[in-house]
Amino acid sequence: MATTSKFVKYLNTYGYEKGTYRKISKYIDTENHKKVVVALAICIGIFGAMSILRALGIHEDMALGGYLGLAFASIAFLIAEYHTHSMSPLVSTAFFYLTFILVFAYVIEVGVIRAPNERTVTICLLLCAAPSLLTDRPWRVVVVSTLATIVFIVTAYHYKAADAFLSDTINSLCSLGLGLAMGLSAQKTRIDGYVDRYAKARAAKLDGLTGILNKTSFEAEASFMIEAGMTGALLIMDADNFKDINDTYGHAKGDDVIRAIGQSIDLNRRGGDLAGRFGGDEFCVLLVGNIPPETPQNYFTRLTNTFNDQCPQDVRRADGALPSLSCGAALIRPGYTFDTAFAVADAALYEAKQSRNNVIIVR
């Protein structure tokens, strides 16, 4: 995987909010997890079969029992890892490393202790495969693979003949470098693919001009929340005499005003609130929670103050004032649907627009 700082920097190029890294990481692990478990299970199966064959060649009952124990324990840890993955990432990771350690123990026993005069091939296979199989943060993958290599070299030094030790040392170090390069590169490529997919999926929900939700996404999320029994208030607002702004200053300045409204809405909403652009100069905000009746008014006051700062200062009405907003709000009551709340807020907006001067009507 890419490092956290680089990954967050990459995500920030899309304008993602804080916490997206954790969401993406979990998504990647979930998507990739089954493939990794299958790959590791195949490795265990291969090592298990090889250990049985080696034990039969050694003709020692203790060796056969020990190798079978390693194989079955590896399978048990892998099953435990699979079942705990969605419940506890920390426990899942621990089982994953335990599985790896048992497979590594087989390599030490069979490839070093039991074969002091032979070159060990399995350590090369393990070090090449492990970085791709261990779905964990890069520094832990590097540390675990490096420690495994060091333990192997130290053990080989005590048990191997000189020529076999030299050959195994060179091969293991080369396999470590190759495995880390291939494994981390493959995981980086996999992450980039998921980030691009996530970015495209998220971009489809957002309004291209303001960066807040588009009409379809806002309606879908607000409908679900309201019909699930959520309390709060639905606000509809637009700019007064927006057509005059476009006619007087041009559509580019009109877009600047729209962006200023969207930014002001986003800056003043709380966590959990929804904000969306319905098209043109019309915006919707869903304030969630057990809010008192004065909350929509307080929110709109903060919003208009922010908008006065964000709005292009060279865009003025005929009377010299900055553009104003009008807002209609519906306090969500039991039995309301999104359509019901929208109709109430829309009627309140129509009433507020009679004044056309930063007025909100709450119903």
C-alpha cells in the first residue's frame, strides 16, 4: 500500500473530507481479502503437502506429526482470520501474521534444520509471495519480511554447511528485495485503481460547480433520512433576482455567485447535515437532529454573513448592495416524507421572496 501521507495527499487532490483514508482502506481490504485468503490457503496446501512428503522421507514419526500440526494450525489460524476480518481488524491482522509465522516455521524446519547440506528454495518463494499476500501497512510488511529473512540467515548460519549458507543468504536477500518491490508496487497499483473508482463514484454524486451534492443524490439521501424518522428541518434557498446578475455581469460572474453560495452553505453546515444544489441558483439544506425552531433562522443568519464575505465584491444590485438570498424552511414533523417537507419549504420560500432581502420563513 502507499504510505498514509502520500495516500491522504492523493485523496486531497479530489477534495475528500477527513477520514476518507480509513474508509478507502477498509474498502480495499474487504475487496481484496478473499483473494488473499485463497492465495495463502494454496501456499499452506503446497507447504503442507511438501512437509508430509519430506516427513515420509525422514522416516520419523515425530517429524510427520509436527508437520501435520503446522499445516492444521496454519489452516485453523487462516479460518479464524477470515471470520474475524469484518469484526476486528486488529485480531484479524494478528491471525494473519500467526499464519505466516507457522508457514515460515515450516521453511526453517524443513529447509534449514532438516537439510543442512541442501539449498533452500522455499524461503525464496515465501519472501517473493509474502509482501503481496500481507494486506497491511507497508512498514509492517517490510519489518516482518526483513525479520523473517534475518531469522532465516541466523538459523542457516548455525545449521548449514558453508557453501549452502552462502548460497541461501544471497538468495534470501535477493528474494526479499524482489518480493518487496513487486508486492508493494502491486498493492500501490491496486490502491490507485480503487481510488480512481471511488473518485468517479463520488464525483457522480456531486454538483460540478459547487462541490456539494447534486439534485439526484440529495433527494435520495434526504428521502431515506426523513422517511426513516429523522427529525430536523429542510431549507430551500435561492439568490434574489439572479437573472439580473447574469444579464448585467455575465454568466461567468453568475457562476462565481453560485460557487460562493455553495461554499457558504458548506462552511456553515454541521457534521451529518446534507447540502445540495438543485440547479440554477436553487439550493437545499437538511439540518438533522432535535433542533429548536430558531435553529434554521440562526443557520441562515450565519450563512448570509458568510456569503457576504465569499460573494464577488464587484457584483452589486442596482441599489449598490450585494446580492441577497431568500429561504424557506420546513420543520420536519412525524409522518413527513421528503416531498411533504419540500412542498412546505417551497411555499415558505415563495413567501420569503416577496421581501427579497435575506429573509427566511420557517413553517
